[in-house]
Amino acid sequence: MGWAFFILLLCLTQLIAFRIYTMEKDAELHIAEREAIFLKGQLEASLNHSITATRVLAFLVEKDLLDNNFDSICENLLQQNPFIDALQLVKGGTIVNTYPLVGNEASIGYNIGNDSAHREEAEQAKLRGELYFEGPINLIQGGKGIVGRVPISRNGEFWGFSAVIIRHETLLRALNLDSTGMNDRFIYQLVKIHTGGAESNPYFQHVETIDRGIFSEVDVPIGDWIIYVKMKHPQYWVNAMAFSLLGILLSALLGIFSWFLAAQPMRLRALVALKTKDLNTANKTLQKKTRELEFSNSELEQFAYVASHDLQEPLRMVTGFLTQLEKKYLNQLDEKPRQYIHFAKDGAIRMKHIILDLLEFSRVRTLDDAIEQIDTHQMVNEVCMLEKRNIEGKNATIDTQNLPVIQYYRIPFLRILRNLIGNALKYSKPGMSPVITIASTAHDDFWQFSISDNGLGITEEHFEKIFVLFHQVDPSLGGSGMGLAITKKLVENLGGQIWVESAANAGSTFYFTIPRIQTKENQ
């Protein structure tokens, strides 16, 4: 089965590769053909100037209107025809006039019949009765170029020729080519066809053969020329070869793969069974670890509760004895013992708050309570009642903005608000009345609440640390360092996030989000 699949796929891919080869080759041949036709058009367009000039000159000779105006008439004709270098009159077979004469003096008096090649080309012009070009040839006056001749008859008898000379450089300029006869994409050639179909006199000297590879040819009757255009760097075989090699590789790989599947179905089924067994084992292990983690968390919560509860009893004893000691012996002690008793009582009270906060932190977990409708504006009022003494003592102002009615967990949300508002009251600036603003913003999937104050502010280096257990920005201000850690845990257990934006002495804004389960906006 593997071999059959390999041979079938190989034949298919190679057939496609051959199709790509022929399509790419045809496309490049078409490009060369278009370039050849375009070059022919440029050549004929430039030579049309010669037709006009030579016919005008021939007409004037035939009607005996030229007189002594040859130079002035030729000057005007050359000014109107930028691709002509000189005009001549050939009487019989002898050149009798040339314009411009400067640089062409050697041509005057030359008999074109003395050279068999010139004579043959002149006869072709006579037979056609129209402009016909000879060349490329070496000009008598020097240089290389082409010569076009139109036969002139006077009184029914052959008189001579009206001739036009186009030098090599002018022709290249008309064709937009350089002396090499090539550019980045194409190689060009202009070849003369003599009687009998023999090719000769290639215009450009190329090392490589012009009529092999990707090339196109077009005839130019006005001079019996053939224009060849050849792709310099044909690419038709590249894509085909790449696809062919890829097809061989793909056929081999898929052949091996099909053989593997056909020869070893039992091994594949056994491997599936083994992986299924491993997956079941992994699931059981995961379930076991989950139960162990739940048990461990339960034990940890129980331990934290018992430990904090048991720690409070000796702490109450220490506080009680210190209070009795202060009452009974206060008047008998000097200043330093009194400070010691005060420090000890203050430390005991702070330890009590830490234990209570630790107990609260241990009790924060994923909620199973029922969701209820909460008027968050009313909940802020509840927090203000709980913090009434602190608010009145600091002459604080509590503002609310856009607080909605939501469907959520009541107790944890209340604890979040109280912790953040209490935090804003605690870290207010001395001598300045706190201004606290509670606002909300509705999003598609969540509510975002903000609690802003005009308090002491927080530097950026503490933005993350303040949510860590026992971290205090300024220990001298008191506190257990647990409030924001508890708040963070509450928010995250509700599925939200909490962060702060602040600057030193510029107040703080705490943001927290909760998922938007179901809402009803206040009207």
C-alpha cells in the first residue's frame, strides 16, 4: 500500500510540476514576444520620420523644384526629425549632395554601384518603389549606421535615390538601448536578411546565441530585418524544479507514513490505550492532590483560627495585669517606669489587632453565599455609620458619585468598602480635613469602583508591596499591615482586581473591579 501511494502521489506531483513548467515558460515567452513587438514599434516609429523626409526630397527632385535649396530644405527636414543624422541625393549611383556636409565630405562622389552589397540593396529599393534600408554598414564618412533609400523617377525614367542616414548612436537612442544591446532583463539583436533568407550583419556582438532559450523574433519589412529579444535570466524552470523536488520529498514522506499506518495498526491502538491509561492515572492523581489541597487549606484555616483564639487569652491576661499595675502603682513610679507600662500596653493592644486581622485573613475564601441586591450608595452610608466616630473626629467629608444597585455578595463587599474608606481616614494629612470620594464606572463585563482621598499618598515603589501581609509604608503611623492584604484577597476571591494610583503628598486613589453579574442602575 505504501509503494502504491508513493507512485501515485509522485506521478501526480510531477504532472503538476510539468504543468507549472509549461505555464511559466509560456508566460516568459509571452513577455519576450511583447518586448519584441514593442521594440519593433519603437523602430518603425523612429523610421517613419525618414519616410517623410525622403519622400519630400524625392518629390522636389521629381518636380524639378529643388534648384539650389537643397541645404535649406534638408536643414528644415532634419530639425523636424530628431532621429535622422543626414540626407543625401544619389544621382544614378553617385552621391551628389549631402546635408550636413561637415563630417560627410568623403561621401560626395562615391558610387554605390562599385560595391556589390550596396548595389544589391539599392536594387531592392528600386523594386519596392518605397523607402528601404540597408545596414548596419560601415559608413564611408566613418562610423556605423543604416542608410534608407527611396527611388526617384523623372519623366518616366529612373533618376536616382533620395537617401537618409541614421547613425548607430541615433538608432540606439531611438530604441532606448545602450551599446551592449542588453539590459537587466533582456538581450536584443537586429539581424539583416539577405536574398535567399540568409542572416548576416548582426547589430550587436553577443557571446551567447540569441535564438535559443526564451526568445521571440519579429520581422521588420522596411529593412528586411529580424528583431530578436531573449530573456536574460529565465526563471520558468525554478518554480517547476522546486515543486518537483518538493513533490518527490512529499511523496516519499507520505508513502512512508502510509506504510507505517498500514503496517502497524496494532501498535497505534496499543499506544492510544497506553496514553488513555496514563491520562486516567494523571486525572486520579490530580483529583487526589485536589482533595489533599482542600484538606490542607481546611486544616490551615482551622489552625489559624485556633492559634489566634488561643493567643488572645494570654494577651488579655498581660493587658489586664498591666492595667492593674498602672492603677495601683502609678503614683509611686517615676516617668520611665510609666513609659515602660505604656509601651507594654500599646504593644499588647497592637498584638491583639494583628491577631484579629490574621484571623479575618484566614477566613477569607471563595464564597458560597447567596447573591443579593445591594444598593452601593446605601452600603457607603453603612460604612460611614460604622466609622462615624473616626469621621467626626477628623471632620472628614465623604462624597459619592454614580453608585449603582448591583446583584452581589453583601458581606465581602461591605468589608472591602470599610477597609478602603478606613484606610483613607487613617492616612490623612495632619491638620487637614480628609475628603474621600467613592465613584463607579460601568463596563460590559465588570464594575470598576474607586476610592480617592487627599491624604499622605504613596510612592510608586510601594504600589505592589502595600498589598503584602504585614507591609507598612510608615510603621510610625500604626496599623497591622494586614488591611490591604485582606482587601486584595476579598477582591480576588470575588473575581476582580485591585490597584492604586498615587504620589507622595498628593493623595491616593484605590481602584477595584468585580464581575458584572446583574445590575440595575439608579435612576
